Amino acid sequence: MMGYLYLILAIVAEVIGTTALQACDGFTKAVPSAIVVIGYGLAFYFLSLVLRTIPMGVAYAIWAGLGIVLISVAGIFVYKQIPDVPAMIGMGLIVAGVAVINVFSKTVTH
């Protein structure tokens, strides 16, 4: 169960870092740049803890899939970047894929 807690923390840290990436303007702004570095550092630290209990491919699929969706949500609220219908359908398919992995895959340890 701790593996999934660490995975959530890794995803949240990555989403924060990626959201700040646009604001750092090519690493020319100190505060957003620091948020990016700290966010990615924490994301990879927590991902390393995740890999103790969750297979790498499964962990990365969940991280990438949920990260894409959460980054898109952050983009809506922070940068007013509204995805179109095909983008939302694609993200829905990604979430469905993550759900299939978690519900049906024998490689996921519960």
C-alpha cells in the first residue's frame, strides 16, 4: 500500500514541477525554476521508492497516464489552456488504460 502512496506523491510532485516549467521561462525566473527542480527531484525520489513494491512498467504507466491528465487539468486552471474534444477523448482512453492495468493485470502487486 505504501507503494501507491509514494506513487501519488511522485505524480503530484511531477505535476507541480511540470506546471512550473512553463512559468520558469527557460529557467530565467528563479522561483519557478526552483519549483521545477524541487518538484522533479521529489518526483524521482518517490518513484524510486515506488519501484521497491510496484513493477517498473506498471508504475510508469500509472505515473505517465495520471500525470498527463493532471497536467491537463493544471493547464486549464493555471494557464487557461482548454483541451479540445479529441484531446479529452484521448485522455479518457489513457485513464481507461491505467484502470485496466490496475484491475486486470497480474503484474500489479496489491
